[in-house]
Amino acid sequence: MSATQASTDRSTAAGKVLQILSTFDREHQSQTLSEIAQRTGLALSTAHRVVQELAGWGALERADDGSWHVGLRLWEIASGCPRTQILRDVALPFMQDLYEATHENIQLAVREGTELVFVERIAGHRSVELLTMVGSRFPIGATGMGRVLLAHAPLDIQEAVLDAPLRAWTAHTLTDPKALRAQLDRIRREQLIVSDRQLSESTVAVAAPVRIGRTGPVSAALGIVIAARSASRARGLREPLLRAASGISDELGRRTRTTA
Amino acid sequence: MSATQASTDRSTAAGKVLQILSTFDREHQSQTLSEIAQRTGLALSTAHRVVQELAGWGALERADDGSWHVGLRLWEIASGCPRTQILRDVALPFMQDLYEATHENIQLAVREGTELVFVERIAGHRSVELLTMVGSRFPIGATGMGRVLLAHAPLDIQEAVLDAPLRAWTAHTLTDPKALRAQLDRIRREQLIVSDRQLSESTVAVAAPVRIGRTGPVSAALGIVIAARSASRARGLREPLLRAASGISDELGRRTRTTA
DNA sequence: GCGGCACTTCCGCCTGACGGAAACCGTGCT
DNA sequence: AGCACGGTTTCCGTCAGGCGGAAGTGCCGC
């Protein structure tokens, strides 16, 4: 009976729903029933039944070509996720202003575990091509924004990241734990980081922490990403970035105080 | 069989997951286990088990005070919802420009059934207080943006809305089906609507359809919402709104062509 | 027509979900 | 301290609902 499912053991009913939903990741936003069955390891008939049920609820929708994708209803529910919603509501106007002042890519991200998740982004037509999009994940050590979050993360997280080998995304990526540790110290001192071509050869980022209230815990990172060829502009972005970040922090503090 | 499952039949396993997720609506973004059990009608122990499982997966998260809310993982998956994602990706830069030109509330919405769902919004610090937020639903007949979508919806939807009694949200809301029908005609002719205090006494909206390609099906509505007291400005917003809407339409057409 | 593919439906076996009940907290009141 | 209470967690016997193999359907393309 179901002998060899060592690590793939997801036999609970709720688990099946989650398994199926999880297949709809960045690379597979739209897939056929058989793909779903394949990727989850479920029997076709089982996948079919669950998918039908999810569809009946609006959690999945079917495209004209017969493939499935995440439905509007699920998006609605999920868009109420407080981690992102409060943050977005509060941050957007500030990001707005920042964009208007700089016309560069403005990004907002939170930490989950040892990864960075992008929550919101403002970009004009003619901005740099970015690897990142809303909802995508990156290892926390690889980007300026990630390092900001890492610098303020619980110690066990920091150690975990520093102990693991650091991947070199570009020729400039810091891979020496010592150097990274020093950089984290500096972030804590200066509340800011200028990150030069760490994730991609063509981009430079400036990033700062967003807190809950002026001195509260760090809940997100705000960053500006510019083309590496105009790296000289980075210096001028520090001031507006810090202003925006502390504006968001203050507003977050105000809201959570009254809410709680 | 399965004869009389009128409304109370929610006995499937996947159903329980969905029932629970559905409780996390606009008004209940954060709730305790007992609330969930109550609102779903599930036994406490059952709710507990399922919630635990969802939490194990990151679909739900627990706040410091012990209450539950939607988790980041679910948000990530759902943020891949094509209906909203493609739209947002394409539309944001244009909404951006539009905001910069007008400094008013810029909103983007899609239709689902006979309802309007807000997908994205750009708003400055000092903008009008709005009833709407990203992810919220409204009856499609009540707003300018909704009527734009209604005007281009399948006929059965149109009839369904026109046949049902129209709620008067304000003293100015159109409630006569004849008048509404005329307005829909006009929207189709002019590709634009100025909607005067239909949903709230304090706001006026200008809205236009967003298509897939220049002549494709209408997939969303783009709108600008301003304070009713500055209604005179509405006229000047028509041009930029139409420009932005057709910009988005063109870009959408381009992308879906290459993707498909 | 025929084989192949992707999806849908059927149905009997059996497992994993169900929920009542009881234990386990933390908190506030006396 | 003792107690009562609301919310949460664990346990476990019963049994209904999920499971998936297999057969049926519909749709190409050869």
C-alpha cells in the first residue's frame, strides 16, 4: 500500500487541495488537468474531482483552451492577506511619490523564512528589465532588499543564511560570509544599503527598512532599482528613499496602534 | 441521487477547505478558531484540524494574539491569477502616467458575473475617501466602471441586471432600467462614461473600457474617481483617460498575441 | 475508420475524516 | 489561592466520503 511515497506523503484531504493549488506557481500559472495530476502524483480521477470542486467554488477557472488557472475568487480572498494588504495600502502613496520624484523602479518586499517575497512594485514604461515580479521569491541574501530584511531578522535566520553557501549570481555578488556579515552590520548602522550588481549585472539597488512605527520591528524593505549604467545616480536616491521609508513606517505605526 | 442539496450540503473534504478560506472575507480578515468554526458550521475539532493543516502549508498564518489570517503562501499562489496579473502588469505603468498627469484616484476593475471586482488602484495621500479597495466587489450596475463592463457584457448578463431592481445608493443613482439601458448605449457609442454620484454622494467617476487589442473583447474598465465638489474637472480627464485605456488595450493585445 | 490522447463518469473497497468528549491552558473575578 | 470561563488542543471509535482502477466519451489527425 502506497509504499514508496517517502517524502511525497500528502494523504489528507485538505492536503490534496493544497497540493493542487501549489502546482500553480510562477512557471505553471496555467496547466491542463493531466499536468496537475502528474505534478501532484494524484490519480487523474482524483485530480479531476478536486479540481471540479475548486472550480465550482471559483478557486480555479478554466480558460477557453481547456487549461486551468487560479480563479478570481481565490485571488480576492488572498488579496486580504494582512501581511501584504496593510503594507500595500499604506506604502503605495509613498511609493507613488517616490516614483514621481525619481521615475525609477520602486519595490516593496517582505521576508518569509530565508526568502524574499515581492509585494508591490511601481515601474514606468521605460524602466530596467527586472527579474522580479509581484509574488516572486528570492533567496534573502542575494539582493539589497533581502539583506536589509536579513540584517533585522531573528538571529537564527541570519546564522542559517550565513552558514549556507552563498550563491554567486553575478561576478560582483558577495559570497564571503565575513563580508556579508560586515555589510549587515553596516545596514543596521546606516539604515540603508547600496547594492551593486548583486543579483543581476545590469541593476543597482538602494534599499531601506520599513518599520512599524519609528522604532518598531522591521516589517518590510523598500527599494529602488536602477540600471547599472546609471549607478552614479544611486547616491541621490538615498535621501528620498529614506524619507519614503520613514513615512511608511510612521503611517504603519499609526494604523496598527489604532487597529490593535 | 444527491437530490436535495439545496444550500446546506458542504460535506466534501475540499469543500471544508474552501468553506474555511471563504470566511476570510473583507470583514473578517482575522478571526479566531472558534469564529471560523461558528461561521462555517463545522465542529471545533474539525475546524482545528483543517486550519492546522492549512497553516502547515502557509495558506493561513497565526498572529501574535492567536487569531488566524490568510498567509503569504496563499497570497503568492493567488497573485499569479492571470485575470489580474497580466492586467496589472500591463496596466500599472499607464495608470502611473495617468496618476502623474491628474493626481486623482486611478482604478482598474474586472467583471465577474454581475459584480465588479477591483483589481488595482493608485491613489495619492490626499485623495477622496473611497468605498472601494483592491479585491472588493460591487454590483455592476452601481458604478461608472461597472456600467462600462456591463455595456460590453454578454446579453444575458445585461438582461439579468436590467431585470433585477436597481438599488439607489444615492439620490442621484439611476434606477430606471430604461435610463440605464440608454446609458449603456451611450457607453458603447462613446467608449466613455461620466458617472455622477452614483455610488456615493461625494464622488464622481470617469470610466472607459480596456480591450484586448484595439478591437478585441472588453476585459476590464479603467476609471478615475474624483471628489464630487470638483466635478467640473471631469471633462478634462476624458482625454488622458481614453489615451491610457487605449494604451493598455494595445499592449494587452500585443502580449496575448505573442503568448497564445 | 481507427488509434491516440485528454477528459469524464462509475463504483466497490477501505482509509482517513468526523466530531463528541475530555484535558489543557491563560485570564479575570472573588 | 481557588474557581469559573472561553478558547484551544488532543484523543479515539465509528462510519461516511474519498480513492483510484477501469470503462466510457469526445475530439483530433492520420
